[in-house]
Amino acid sequence: MALIAALHRRQPEAIRELFNQLYKPLIYFAGKLVDNKHEAEDIVGTSFFKLTGRIEQFPTIRDVKAFLYITTRNECLDYLRRIARNERTQDQLQYLMDYNDAQAGDEMLRARILQEVYNEIEQLPPQCRRIFKLIYSKGMTTKQIADELELSPQTILNQKAKALNLLRGILVKKNLMPHSTFFQLFLLISIEFFL
């Protein structure tokens, strides 16, 4: 009873006695939670600091101890959350650092080509555009499209070839694609583009 009364009066000897009684057990407790002695010391120091602003609120030493242990536990949890967030951030930063300029340039070119392909698909003649989209976005076969549109399979193949030739010509003309890689890239991006 005398210790709590002295703490309420903020007597330095009482604060020192409380500190001496609880500091090492709290360090041990925090150390077990965060597995870092220096962080445990900082956390316990923070807990004592928070106590000094509220010491009058606690009627017994038992309440003071409960506050210190709960505050220490919460500070440990906050520390562990920060560590986890920092580790995720570090992983993300490492990915960005590993992501070199050449890869970024490739992705920018790919994005530009995708946009051009999309724009040019929309400029195709209506029947050609419709057949092209059915093939590459819906994954329909020549026969399925011919049946649906009531056209011959040869017409479907002709329209597909026409669309590909128009797109290739436009991309080559805009210097976005050499002739030899058009079909390889188009097959890769068409699936991504239409999903």
C-alpha cells in the first residue's frame, strides 16, 4: 500500500523500486516474444514511459503490474507487425531493384504493342474484326465460327489471314515489330490481351 501511495505522489524512490522489481522480468517476457534483447529493452522502456503518464489511475501494485505486462505484450505485437511489414516491403524493394531497365523497357514496349493491337483490331472491317475476336478472345474454332455466322470455313480462314496481315503490316510500319517475331509475340499477347 505504501508503494502505490508513493507512486501516486511520483516519488523518485518509489518509481526506482517499481522499476527494479519489474524491469528484468519484463525484459525476459518481451525478449521471449520478440527474440531480440535490445528491442525488448526498448519495449519495456516504452511501457514504463506510458505508465508514468497514468500511474494515478491504478489503485494497486497488481493493477500496475497488469498494465505493464499488457502494454509490453502489445508493444511486442506492434514491433512484430512492423517487422513483418518491413520484410514484405524489403521483398518488394528487392524485386524492384532486380527488375532492370531492360525488363522495364520490354514491358513498356509490350504495353505499347498491346495498345496498338487493340486500337487496330477496332479499325478492322466489321466482319474481319468480329471473326478475329471470336477466334482470339473466345477461342472458337474455324468450324464453330462458320456455323455461327453461316459462312464457309474458307471465308473464316480468309478473314483471319486478312486481319493478321493488316495487324502485322501496321505494327511493322509503326516500327513496333519486326516481321519475324510478329506471330510469336502475337500468340503470346493475344491470350493475355483478350482475357
